Amino acid sequence: MPITANNPDRKSWLEISQNSDFPIQNIPFGVFLTKENVVTVGSRIGDFAIDLGALQQLGYFDGIELTDDVFMQDTLNDFISDGKKTWRLVRNRIADIFDAENAKLRDNKSHRDVVIFKMEDVEMQLPVFIGDYTDFYSSREHATNVGKMFRDPANALLPNWLHIPVGYHGRSSTIVPSGIPVHRPMGQTLPNGETQPVFGPSRLVDFELETAFITTDANVMGENIPIEAAEEYIFGMVLLNDWSARDIQKWEYVPLGPFLAKNFASSISPWIVTMDALEPFRCASPKQDDPKPLPYLQQKGDHAFDINLEVAIAPENVEESIVSKSNLKYMYWTMSQQLAHHTINGCRINSGDMMGSGTISGATEDSFGSMLELTWGGQKPITMKDGSERKFINDGDTVIIRGFCQNKDIRIGFGEVSSKLLPPIPTK
Amino acid sequence: MPITANNPDRKSWLEISQNSDFPIQNIPFGVFLTKENVVTVGSRIGDFAIDLGALQQLGYFDGIELTDDVFMQDTLNDFISDGKKTWRLVRNRIADIFDAENAKLRDNKSHRDVVIFKMEDVEMQLPVFIGDYTDFYSSREHATNVGKMFRDPANALLPNWLHIPVGYHGRSSTIVPSGIPVHRPMGQTLPNGETQPVFGPSRLVDFELETAFITTDANVMGENIPIEAAEEYIFGMVLLNDWSARDIQKWEYVPLGPFLAKNFASSISPWIVTMDALEPFRCASPKQDDPKPLPYLQQKGDHAFDINLEVAIAPENVEESIVSKSNLKYMYWTMSQQLAHHTINGCRINSGDMMGSGTISGATEDSFGSMLELTWGGQKPITMKDGSERKFINDGDTVIIRGFCQNKDIRIGFGEVSSKLLPPIPTK
């Protein structure tokens, strides 16, 4: 079935600013709360939020097989369970409804009044109920940088790294959407040169620039998803700030991996941009010749995506500074490799599971995806617009991650994930 | 409010065998499916399953504030959310309903017919929807054994271990109840002495003898649960077999911890035994003097529980062999320390989250909680009843974990978690 929603020549009867992340070719999915306290599944065109529940009730999705209340829910999980064919049909239909040439909704004010909201009048929610959250570690540059700083500069990359899309489980309960502030965590750390740990607020709170993909139900327990089929089970992507407390991490992470250093908060952008919308931005990933991965991880064709990413820090009442510009295409392991690996042991994947890319660092120093790397462990502070310096994130700072794809025809963006770091809540 | 359900002198009008894990003093909670395909929240007395939804509809819980359908659900999460006071009221009431002196249900056949099922006529389900699953690593003996084998025998215990109840995130989607078979996982391993990994079925599938506790909603994000309050938020406990593939684990776990080596399956016993029922078996945990933990982990009084545990292996068509006898009281870190630590950074805890103890090994060789330790990495095989030897678990073997508490008055048990290891499903 063709992805008619991607037609770059299509114009909408809704007014959309020139550089919007959300042209009619995007049509992402999310969940929003209206001023009347109604929660609904929605989409976005320009600066308008579209109530898909209302559209469905008014018959605009007639002819597409959908359960009655699939959009009148507070998560996208059921819709995502309906599978790729349904996602595509619905997205194509939304493009059609808002096509400049289609008068049906355009010329029906009473329908428009219940379907279309200004973005400023809605509050974005977490788009899915995330049952399980996995975070990968798939940037060769990031893994190398961390290895140099924390382990052995001469053997920065661990022996398994080029064979395995290394990943670990994260915490679902503290994933929050853009706009929700995050408290600096308290915890145990081991001061340099000491043998006894101390307790207090983390002094080294960091962001991690990541993207994440959201899955649909994929397999029964015990079965794998072969790599050629993996993309069928990826609904779409969000931006992810995987907040990290480096001092807590350093003390706790051997041998079982990061735990409290990560699970105090992970922030995501609220609109899930579908893989269909990202299709025009497919590109090659880094060569995997030395070594070749095992056959279950080998794939032909282009499976990376050219997504421009940037991170800004805005101190309180100070203009933001861009501290990093990176791109998802730098990642050594692709999303389909990650999903094929994750299920090679029969691990069950559900609708709404989230899988983070791992920190996305490029080869140059201005493309690193964390303060740890950008300031090289605090040795090279970054200067803000007010002259203050940052080695890590200060209380009151807002961290903003943005992402977009651009070709000669269109720009497809993610909007942003923006979250402010607040002081710790005093321990009880 | 007194725990009247714990009265050791109480007799039931239901027939209960002498050594039952489920005397009227236990009253655990679970979810079962009847032959009529009805799913309900239930309890168990002797070999009878009690339909709590039916009891509620018939008015037996009148006077206790409960939402109308709290027991007519396929998980215990909503009931658990109601909090400790409600759990106690309901458990006390169930004890009263089935008290030998109480004629109300006893003498009402039409009520009994819809409330009471034989255990053989119901199918146990997963008792809770587990949003997040955390596994700790709290047995000093286990951590020492693993450190000796995998790292440095002279410094087996890592520097953080005596300061932190070390834990990591597990996978919720593959937690299954007793009786569901588990497939041997496929995966990458690095043969001894080689530098290139190979792909195939794991050759070293192991059990891990654990218990796990189930939480209620405890905090908002950013707030901690102080150690003195932690037990208020623990609903009850189950037995846990944290299946592990040692060869996959060895190759993948540095630096981010176990992933595919663990997330192919975790099996739990289906009845959640409440902390109220376990109250008579509270006991001291190992002294923590050298070093003393940081203040947020210090506690007074007895916070361990004296729970006898055993593991049996039954090869196909062969009588089982008991391979380990251990006890939860050996654990260095208590459940309240684990929960206080888990939330010290503000990590949000929800109703139905599950937290595993980590492998429960005692000091003696016959009390180790995994084949890895029992056979010391395969060097000392265990002989089964048919003369065959086991270094790890074979296809066709059933692994059974049992647990019970016993004092001079009563026995409170968990039943068992029993799961058969099947060959891998061929990869697609």
C-alpha cells in the first residue's frame, strides 16, 4: 500500500509556517488533554492539534477497520497493536482530510470546532503506556569516549561491542513527557581517592542525547523477530533525554549496570513520528566489515535514518546555548539490528515498549551527546550566554533536545523534549 | 488494627491437610481462571481456590470500603493500590468467613457452589500486571561465589557491595507464572580461548533461587520512601526462578549488566503471600557493622524473614532430586533496605512492581542458589535419580522451587514455582 501521506507536493488548508516540524507530510501521533479535561489520541499539523477521537466519531475514518474507541483512550497502545497496515491507512486518511483540495472538514465549522485545537490550548501527555523500556548503547563514538574516560584509553571499546548491540533494561515508571521538570537525584557516591561512600545530591547530573523507537506486539515468548522483519514492528520514534547522574553511576554500575544513576527520570518528546514519515530519510549506516556481525544481525540495504539532532541548555532566565549537534545516522547499530538482537533469545516485545538508541555522539567534539563527553569529564567547561560555565547540568537549567529531517522537498521534525532540572526534594 | 487472620488457633470448616502450605492462617492472593473461562481474583485455603469476586457480590465484604469490581479483574493491581489497611481488613474477613465457627457460608450450598473451587479445577494466572521488575543481588554468599568464579578470587566482593543493595532492572514482559514452560534461549557466546563469538542455543541454562516482593503505589516521582516506612508499601511475596543463561551472560554483561542472559524468562509462584501472614516469621538479618551502611539504609529491629527454600530438579519421567536448601534469612540486605535504596533518588514505585531478592545462597555448599555455584561452574556435577549428571539444566528438566515458614504453631507456605525447560524454538 503506497504511503500517500508522504506526497511532498501536498498542501493543507490549515495554515502551517514555513519551517514547521509538522507539515502535512509528518502526521505524528500523540495523546493530549484539552482545556475541557478530555484526553484523546491526536495528531498534529503545524501548530494545530487534531482530535482523532472526534474525527472517528464524525465518521472521517469510515472504511478503515478500527475498534470503536481506539482513539478515545489515554494511550496509543491499542492503536499501535492494530499494526502497520492500519497505521498507514489512518495516516493516509488524515493527510487526505486536511488536503487543501478536500472541502469536507475544511468547510464544516461545527466539525472543525470539535476536531481542531490550537497547540497552546492542549497539554501533551505520555503518548504510550511503556511496559518495558530498553536502552541500547549503539554509538561507537560514545562507547569509545566513555571507555577512554572510565576504563582503559588503549582499549576503550570492550571486546563484545562490535559484535553485540549492547543494551540493558531501564525503568518505565519514571519516563515523562517534555515539560515535566526533573529533580536532581540524591544518592551514594564515592569521592575521588576515598574508600567510604558519602550521601548527598548528585553533583554530576547529565543529559544523554538519544532517540527511541516504539514497538508493536511482535512475537510470542520464545520466538525471535528476524532482522528482515524487524522494521514491520517499529511504529515510530521520539526524542529521548536519558538523564544520568555520573557520580552515582560510577559507584554503582559494576557489575550489574546503571540503576539509580538513570532511573530517576527519562524525558521524551510527546509526538511519535512514524517510520512511514521518516521513510524519505533512510540512509546507510556505518560499514560493519571488521568484524562482520553474526548472520542474525546482518542486513542489506539502508536501515539508518538521517535525523539531525541538537541539544541546548537554557539557564534560568538566560537565552539557550546550543551545546551539541549530532545525527542519528552516526549510530553503528541500526534499530532493526537492536530489535533482532533483543528478541534472538525469545524475549517478548509488546505494543508500546520503548527502546532507546543510546547516547548519539558523532566523531567531532561538538557532536558529542552528553556533557560527560562534551566537557571531557568536566575538564573543558562550556560557557553559557550569561558567562557562567557548565561542566554538568545546574539546578534551574532547562535541557532541550530537538530533531528534524530535511531534504530538498520537506522537513519532518520531532519538535522537542524540554525539561528543567530542579533541586532535589529533601529526603524523608 | 490487629491481624486477626493470623490467630494460630483458628480452624476452618474447609478440610485442610496437615502439612498444607495454605492453612487458614495464610490467605494469600492470586488470580485464577475457572473451567467456565471466568477470571477472578482469589485466595486459597488448603486445596480450595476461593473466588473473591463472588464473595464480594454476595455481600461477604460488606462494611469494608472496596470499589465494586476490585476482585472481578484479571490482576490484583487495583486491590493492592487500596493499601495495607484494606489488605488487612479483607484478609481478616476471609479468615472469619471460613472460620469453623462461622455458619454463614458454610451452611449455604448455593453460595459455596459459586465461591469455592477445587484447585485442580482452576488455572493460576500471573497475579499482578508487573509494570517494572527490579532484581537485587543481596546475598553476600552468592555475590562472593560469583566474584570468585568470574572475577578475582582474592577480591571476590566488589568495593560497593557492602554499601549498596546492588540491583538492576529486569524485563517485565517475560515474567510467567508457575507451570508455563520456558524455551532454552538462543544467543551469542564466546567460546573459551576464542576471540570471535558464535551463535547457537545457550549451553549453560541455570535457575536462580529467589523470592520477590510486590509493591503498592508508594511515592510521587522525586520523593523517597524512608526505610522506616518501606514495609508499609510491600504487599507480599512470591517465589522467583530468575532463569539465567550463563554463557550469554558472560559475553554480554560488561559494562551494562545482564540483558539477554536473563530476559528470556522469569517464573514466579502464583500466590502472593502477604507480609501480614509472614509477620510471625520475622527474624534478624546478618549484622551490618563492618562497614555500617549509610544512615538512609540503617534500620532497627528485625526485618528479615525466616523462609525455608528448596530447589528440586526433575528430569523428564524421573523422580525429582533436591539440589539445594536455603533460607531467605541469609540475605545481607533486607527488603526494606532494597526499597529504601531503590527510591532514594526519587524513583517512582507503582502498584504491582516486582523486586527480586537476588540469588539466595547460604554459607554451605548445599545451600547455594544456582547450578553455577552448586556445581562450581560445572566442575562438580550433580547426579539425578536416573544416574544422569547435571552441570546446568537440560532440555526436558523441570525446575521446582518451594518455600515455607514453620514455627511450633503453624506452617505458612508459598506452594511452588515449577517450570519445564524446553528446547529452543528454531530461529526464523
